[in-house]
Amino acid sequence: MNDPIVTVAAPAKLNLYLHVTGKRDDGYHLLDSLIAFADIGDEIKARAAADGSLTLAVRGPFAKDLAEETDNLVLRAAKRLRAAAGIDAGAHMVLEKRLPVASGVGGGSADAAAALKALCRLWGVTLPEAEMRALALELGADVPICWVGEPAFVAGIGDDITPAPPLPAAHLILVNPKIGVSTPAVFKARAGEFQAANPFRETPIDAAHLAHLLAQRSNGLTEAACAVCPPVAHVLDALAATEGALLSRMSGSGGTCFAIYESADAALTAAEMLYDAEPGWWVALGRLGTPKDALV
């Protein structure tokens, strides 16, 4: 009988808005952000390894961008979980890398969180939620929210997570110029005053209402990201010019940007136009809402 394979989605993380509210003495920036997830992303598969080894194979359209990585976040997550659980279990994992690397949609963080979920199932590990979030935060600021996997307002350095009101299943285009953007470089380039935190309590009734609420907020790293990587500005302009775009914005520290549309037809038409106009870009259609995990 074949060993069971656990399959867990690693959806793209979207900062629907992101305010930089301050900076700690240790250099970490404080944020206020509404984070949601798209129904597209990477995927982790895991099966038990009887010899206790931990191995990772990376496949997919962006696998080559991780080929020279020596400290993969997925393997780090697996080792941290195994140590925290006090076990010596092993696993063979496969990462299907569909999201661009260093692109502001939490690809590595989502992959690490998905690995934690897959291995908890595979190994039968059940740790307190607070302990899992602390473990996730050790791996990176975005890993705790990717572990939670639901829309939330995130504050502090990623450790303060408050559930958001239900969000509509808005239609999206995600666009990346296929240029990696360094998060430290963007934060270093950020200038000006810090922003106020501005979470909202309203429940958006549809995509237009969500776009209206988001338009009253911003991504405070956009100017810095455009300075570090000028093609990001071109992507934002191109998205804003598409017919039916309710809002266009950069996610995280860049360079992936997204636009929100009222209908699937409007999003598809815009995606086709951008794909034809800029064949070198990564263009993906999606909706707010994470794909379902599957146990095979």
C-alpha cells in the first residue's frame, strides 16, 4: 500500500493595504496591513520518510529561481517543527513553485506555512496555537498570517493578527515584471513620515465597496519599491489603465501588483490585454479566497 501523501495549498498573500506605522529600536518596522489570500499559489506535497530524512524537491515554472538557494524556508520550517515536537520523523516534500520569487506575495512564507500544516498532519503533531504562531514568526514576519490563512489585519512585526470582516470574492489580476525585489532594499529606500494605522470595521458588500475602502488607504512602500525597481511603476500604470479596474495596488514590498474587478469577464479581458502587450510579464487571474487543502 502506498504511503499517504498530504497536499496543502500555499496561496498568494496580498497586502490589500499596507501602512508603515513606526520602527523599533532593533530596526524592525511596525506595520498595519489588511492581508488576504488569492485562490492561486504554490503547493506542498509531503509523504513520510522511514529513515528520518528531510528532503525537498522543487518543481514548477519558478523552480529555477530557487536552484541556488542554500537555506530553503520549507526545510527550515520542517526542522523547527520537528524540534518543537520532540520527534525524529522524516518527510519527502515536493514544492510546486508557481509564484514568482521575491515578489511581495509571500511565496516563501506561504510555502513555509503550508509545509508546517502538511507535516503537522503527516506526523500527527498538535501544538498549541500560540506555540505554532511563535514558531512561524521565527521563520519570518509573514509566516504567522500565512499559517492562519484567513483575511486579517496584521500589526506589529507580523505577530499581532486580528480577524478581518468577511471579504467578497472579488476578481483579481496579479502581475509581476519577473524582476525580484529586495524587501530590505525597499525598507531602506522608504522616506517620509510614518503612517497611522487605519483598520476598518465595515463588511464590504461587494468588490466595488472593498475597492472604495481600500482607496482610503495605501501601500506605504510603493514609492520606495518603484525607486528600487522602476518596472513596478510601469505595472501599476498598466493595471490602472485596464478597463473595469476598481483599484490597482502593489502587494507587500513589491514587485507583484494587483487590480480588483467587478466581474470575471472584466478581469479576463484585462489579463489578456496585458499578456499580449507585455509578454515578458507574469500575469495571473484569481479571486480572493484560498484554494482548499486536499488529503490524497
